[in-house]
Amino acid sequence: MEPQVTIRQREGDMIEEYRVNGRLYKIKVTPLRGEPYFLIDQRGDGSFVPMEGPGTPGLSIPQWVIGTF
């Protein structure tokens, strides 16, 4: 079965959402600057974790706040 892929832009980043039977299972984030990374719902409970494996050793996704308004 082919996944349905939704591509959208958010603050300069490209977000690709992969779904099968309407269930979101993988997200690919391609930042404006930097390397793309994947988030995977490994347990099917909606909790996404960074994908481990070749090309993503020690992946650390930035989570700091630069400024608020």
C-alpha cells in the first residue's frame, strides 16, 4: 500500500507527513538550513521520536526558544 504524502512549508522548513490508512506514522523535516531528519511513531501512539540509524548518528533536534512575542 502506498503512503499518502502531504508536503507543506512552515517558517522556511519543508514538512513531509507520511500516512497509511489516515494514520500519521512518519514526518520528514527539511530545515531551511541544516540536514533533513525523520520523526517516527514507533509504537503507534502518536509519540514521535527521532529516527535512529545510518545517516542520523546522535541526532539532536533543536528545541530552544529564540524569542517570544
